[in-house]
Amino acid sequence: MLSLSSLSSPPPQATGILGLPAWRPEDPVFPLDGFIASLIAIILAMILGLSLAKRFSLFHNREKMSLVDTSVISDDYIPRVPLMNLIQVYIMATIISAVFVLIFDLSKMFAMAGALHNAAEVALIILLTRTDGPMIMYPIILAYLPVVWAVSTAAPWPFDAGFFKFQGLISDFLLFFCTVRLYLANRYHHFHPTPEREAFLSEECLSEDDEYEGPVYKRIMFLVLASAFHTAGNLFATFSPSFGAFLVFIGSYAIAFPLYGCFVFTLGPRDHMIRFPSTPTKELWYFLAAFVLSAGSVGYAFAKAFS
């Protein structure tokens, strides 16, 4: 949502509800009513995504899903219920961030809530890459949030906005990498099943009310598309301060978060997602790739702003 291509100008007085200093530059073609209408639209789209995700808790038998999980799930599989719950938290955190933009505009105050959106992405990345993810994500998030809040609060303009965008893009890229890897691993696993998986999909293992809902890798495509739209929209808005670029960003969110909701909505009791291969060295390389891509994007925007 934050463009860095106008950083050479001092931040104007905000057009937000409280009229506080903001990161968003003044632009005669960036109308306030369009800005607010776009934010309301994205909030409604994310509420739709959350409603789809909540279908899990409203219509699925959690106890049944947990029992099915324990019959075959091991460290080789993604814990499905925590993942579904975390996606709901991710959508809710993003809704809160959008509400903060309405109130405070794009500013230091917004960064306090915007960091929750990024923290949820970090939690998803940890859950997808670590077998002990549910246990270690909390201390990592508790360490991550104060750092982002402190730097975003203490750093002067334009480094506060630049840092916030930089760290957010890193988590965007990493989450996209993780969803692609998850898709590829489960697609391979579907066409090269283990004996355990073949036994689980046999008729002997199914109760009469169970229905096979097709290969899970097809539903993981919802995650791939959601993270791709989200990252692409964020990148596009990084390079352009125009209202059109902002609308592209809004459109990417309006597509991405209902897709996250669709993923949770369509998962069934027998959808088991195998983990993709992960080692500390491999994850370090993915992190360095995300770091370089984010630094290059922010660096290009800074160079463009001050050229």
C-alpha cells in the first residue's frame, strides 16, 4: 500500500480522519474520497475471505478432523488445523491494518497495526518450514514485533517508511516461496504416493459419510495465487505513487484474501499436506533471495525518488 517513489518530498499533513502526519504524499490525482472508498472495498473483500474461512469452524467437525489427522499425520505433514486457524488470524490482522489506514492514513501509527499483518505472515512461514513451528512461532513473533515497532517509530522520514516496506516485502516474498514449494511437494506426493498414503485413500479406511475431495495440491493453488497477487500488488505500489497504482494494490488484496478464505473453505477432513523438503541451509538461501529482492525493490524506489 505504501509507495516509496515520492520519498524526496516531506510527508504532508494526513488526510486521515485524525489529521496526523502521514507517509502518503499529497497528489492532486489521488482523491481522498477514492482513497477511503478503496479502503472500504478492501475491508469488505477481506471480510468475505474471513467468512469463507470461518466456514471451517461453523460447519466442520473439529473433533472428527483432529481424529483423522492423528491416524496418519507425522512431522512429515503440515498441521492442518493450526494452519487453517492461522490463516483466519492473518485475514483478521489485515482487516485491522486496513482500519488503521482509514483512521491514521499511512503513517507511524498505522505501522503499529500493519506490523501485525507482517507478523501473521512470519507465523505462517514458520509453520510451513518448521516441524516445531507451533511452539517456536510465539517467541519469534514476540521478538519481531518490538523491533519493527521501535524502528518504525524512532527512524526519521523517509527511513521509517522505507524500513517498514523493506521488512514487509521480505515476508511477502518468503510466503510466496513457501506456497509454491508446498504446491510442488504435494503435487509430486500425489503422483508418487507413499504406501501409508495409498492405504489412507483406500476404501477400507473411509467411513460411509467420508467423501474424497480430490488431490490437495489443487487446493494449495489457492495459497499460491493469493500470495502471488499479494506480493505483485505490493511491488507495483512500491514503485508508483499514483492513484492507479494504489487501485492495483487494492485489487490485489481484494483478490488475495478471498482466495486465502477459499483455501480454508475447501479443505476437507482427508486433506493432508506433506511438508516440502527443508533444511537450515536451504531456508537461509530462500531468506537471502527474499532479502535481495526486497532490498533491490526498495533501493530502486529510493533511487527513483531522489534522482
